[in-house]
Amino acid sequence: MKSHERRILVVTCYGHFMAHFNMLVFPALVLPLAADLKLGMAQVLGLSFWQYLLFGLTALPWGMAGDRWGGRPLMVIMFLGAGLSGFAAAAWISSPLGFTICLAGIGLFSGIYHPIGLGLISKGVSRLPIAMGYNAMFGGLGLAVAPLVAGLLNWYWGPNAAYTVVGGLNLLGVGIMALLPLAKTGPGAPKGSQTDNGLLAPFLVLLVAMMLGGIAYRGSTLILPAYLELKNQAILQSLSSLTGVEFSANLAATAVASLIFLVGVVGQYVGGVVGERFDTRYSYLLFHAVCILAVFLMAYTSDLSLVTCATVYFFFLLGMQAIENTLVARLTPRRLHHSAFGMKFMLTFGVGALSVKMVEHVDAAWGVEATFIALGLTSMLLVGTILVLIRLTDASSVNGDLPQGT
């Protein structure tokens, strides 16, 4: 890659890491916070609603701002705003209302990343699917590292230490941007490229698919650490007997969740390679179809069987991201990529935030296992929507006939 492409990838990959790190610290702390605040698990889950809602709903206005003013200043705002909100969350963690407001701030500023970062890549990097794959991997690393780091910090110093680290790592992003300045605009489109391509009807169907995917993603990542803590007692006992160390249930569960998400990072690289070599539509269908059986099985398994099913589920659920983002770029005009990604993530994470309420109510009414039945039904609807997308498009509109990076 050229030097400006490498700078774009370094900044956006760190931004993607932090966006997901910011959002995945909370699920790892649900049960410790419930004990500290003397609230039920469902009530603690509800504290995060505004964080996840703002993370998604603000994506479109952030994307429109990016198309108007460029990506550089908005990336700086993201790192500063999320960093200061993280420090505030550490200070207000004993107040449910104050903590909720601080979490909302983290969600608000973290919501900048996806429309801005992915727009920078789609406008400025030529090998689009593989660049999306690399970028997705760093988002997956954020998913994988956050539960483990939060679990360790909680074990040693308590939940407020985790949010202090959130603040510091976000401010580090400002330093990275100072060292690796980005050009004001990406390079011009390749000669002869269809820079204003756009397929409205397929893009609208893709938005529906991505909205359903957002519900599956948010619901599963939100509940997984706590679910593992409740369902992995045999693994916890085995770890303690093998090592002679009395691990906390929370630390064991967050460590296992991190390993599962780490396998998802491999899936994201595989997704980038598959998206570059094969028809993106059928690749997208395959990755989501595999998720259906795995997530249903998660409702009926525990210990090693649960970990195996969860690993398969997140390998494919996270692995499809590079493919999905390539479809967004290929079906929308280049000049509107920030807004297009903003629309995607407004639905994916904004409407997907409703899964917080879904998990809260399903858990309260039928038990935590039933949340995975609900997620499986969501994935079935998603696969049906992708079949409609395939019917509305042809290979040339989403694959090689359009220059990569337009």
C-alpha cells in the first residue's frame, strides 16, 4: 500500500479497536456492578441502553458531518470525547444516574468511528475488501481484549479502574493522529471509475439486513460474558483445580469471552479474503446462515459445548463484517460514503440497541437462555433478507466490474 493508505489504516484500525473496546467493557462488568450497586442483572443491563442507542443513532449525523467537513477533525473529537467520558464514568460509577450519563457520552463519541473511519478507508484505500478485513480485525481485537482487560482490572482494583483505562486509551488516539497526520481528502477516484454508482433498492434491502445483524450483534455481545459466568461452572472448577488458583467466576468468564472474540478476529480476516475472491452476496449469505444453528444451540448447552457453539457463532457473525462493508461501498456513491456508512450504523447500532431492551425483557420473562432463541429467530429473518438482496442484484454490481476503492 502507498504511505497515505498505510496512515489511513493505522488511524482507522486504532479507532476501530477503541470504538469496540469502549462498548465491550460494560458487558464484562454487569455482575460486579450488580453486586456493587445492589441491583438486579436486568436493571444493570438497562443502564447501558443510552450508551448503545447513541452509539448507533448518531452515526448518520456524524457521517453527514464527515461528508461536509472531512474525517480528520471528527476522529479527533471521537478520541477526546470518549476519553473524557471514560474518566467521568470512573468517577461516577457508584451513582446509577451519573454512570448512565457517562456511558451515554462514551456511546455518543464512539459513534463517530464507523461512518468516519470506514468512509476514510472506502475513499482512500484501493484494495477495499482486504482493507476492510484488516480494519475489521482490529475491531474484533477490541471485542476480544475489552472483556479480559475489564475482568482483570475489576479483579484487582474494581470497575472504576476499567473506565480509567478507557479514558487513557482514547486520549492516546489523539497522539497517534498527531504523529500520523491524514490528508484533508482521500486520493481521486481511479481513472474511468464509476464514482457515482448507486443502487437504491438493493441498498435499502441491505439496510434491513444490517439492522437485523445489529440486533444479533448487540444482543449476543451484551449477554455473552454474563451468560458464560452463569453457565461455565465446570470450566471454572477445572481451571481452579489445575492451577491451584481460586479464580473469580467473572474473571474466568471474561477470559473465555475474550478467547471467543479473538477467534472472531480470525473470522474477520477470512471474511476479507473471501470478499476479495468470491461473490460478496453469496459470501454474506453463507456467513450468516452458519450463525443460525450455532446460536440456537447456545440456548441448550453449557461449559465446553457452549464455548464451542459460541466460538463458531462469533467466527461467522464477526467474520462477515468486511463483506458487509464492501457491499455498502459498492452499492452507494463514493461522494456519500460517510453518510452511507452513517445510515448503516444508525440502523445497525441504533435499532440494534433495542436488543438491550429485548435481552432485558426476555431474561426477566423466560430466562437468559431464551435470549439465544430470540437471536436465532433474528438470524433466520436476516438470511431471508439477504436472499431478497441477491435477487435484486447481479454479480457485476457488487464485484469485479466496479473498481475496488470507488
